[in-house]
Amino acid sequence: MVKAKKFQPLAIINQKLKGLDVFESNAAPLTPSLQPTANTPGRAPTVEPARQADPDEAVTRTHWQKPGYNDVCTDPACGRRLGPNNGNVNCRKCGRLFCDEHTMYQMKLSRSAQHEPVRGFWCRVCETCYKSREGYNDHNGLVKDHTDSFMAMRKKRVEKQYLEISRLEKRLTKLTQLLAHPPEDVIASSGSVLNPLTSLASQKDQRKALEQTIVTWEEDAKVAKCPFCQQEFGSWSFRRHHCRICGRVVCADPKTACSTEIGLNVASSKLHRLSHFVLC
């Protein structure tokens, strides 16, 4: 309160700059000047621009307490006699008389002198009306439920993961069926891909060709490091391997487990053998 009274001239400057009557008194507001200024012959009279609307002109005064001869401040802890020294100000909301010190508050009021925080007018009020307004003791702030937005975002991500898993499962099924039942031209040329009587080199080449029909393998020269552990390829002990499901180049380091060799029982019409796939 002491600081507010001390810097009241600064508040008056701000009110003129912003068009707000920061600590308006009970004096009757001035009417806007519409008188034409002095004009010279041959020129139309100019009219001064009207000033901005005063809050006291919009907010009702019918509920104001009428001043008397021995009025005192309504604040129970004050009791000062109202007059030129202590002030004589009506609270714009409750209408009771207070001294200057106990009306150093502002809040937005409607034309009927009710609290209107959105479209109201800034008016001078007492401490009781200021602290009893709706939302004064609300310290939780704005609460907004984002559950629906979160569920929508998570649903898209989960559906995308389900589609990716389903796509990889279909690739694995096609690869297993292709090795179990290779095309007729491959069988006619060199027998079954899983036939132990076929040479190892021939089996390797045929199986590699069949596996690449499911997914295109990444080129070895374009991958210098493992995409997961970032170890560099190059030595004979640290070779490149292709994932049979996605085709990416990965390492087979057992410490990092970037890829795993999984065995599947592949059934053909003539024999049953265990086939191994490298999966990342």
C-alpha cells in the first residue's frame, strides 16, 4: 500500500498512455470535448477527437453509498474519518465508502457492477471485493485433459508397429515356404535347396537367390559400420551379415547381439531339416 501511494504519479502517467483510469476518484467524469476549434476563413471547422470511455460512465452508480457529514472508512481495521486528507472513495463493486489507502485495488466489472474478467471495465474496488472475487484463491491454474489427444497419438503409433510386425511375419512365412517348396526350375536344375546331396556352394548360391526374392539386400559397400553397435566392418572376424527379414547389413557380435541366428523347422515333401536365418 505504501509503495502504491508513493508511486501514484507514475500510475497516473500510465493511465494516460494506456487509456486506463488507474485510481479514479469520485469526481464526475469530464464529457468529451466536441466544440470546434478556432478556424480561419475558407476552412471547415475541425472537431477535437473524443477521449476514450471512462469506466465510471459505463458502470452503474445506483448502489453507491451517499456521502454524509461524519463518514468513516468502512474497513473494520481502519476507521479513519473520510475527507480531503484521507480521501472519500466509493468501491465500484459494493458501493461502500473507503479511504484512499483501502481502495488501491482494481478488477474488471460489468455495467451492473459485477465481476466480469473478460469484457469488463477496470474499476477501483476495495480490498474485500478484490479478494472475494471468483478465482482469487484458485492456485491450481488452468487444467486441460490431454488424454484423448494422447490416446489418438498412441493409437497411430501402435497401429504402425502392428503393421510393421505383421509385414515382417508375412516375409518370414513366405521365406520359410519358399525354402520348403522351391520353384520347379530350381529343383530341376540342382535338386532341392535343402537337399544334403547338393554341393554346399550350389546350395548357398541358390538359397541366397531365393532369400533375395523376398526382400532386397542392402549393398555391403555402402555400410561401413553396424547400424546398432557402430563397430566398423573390415576384418575377417567381424564380417557383414544380412537380415533375412528386412535386408539390412548387421554384425554378428555375440556381445552386442545386434543379430541372432534363429533355427526353424522347414518341412519339405521329401525331408525335414533345420534351417537357420539371421535376424536383426
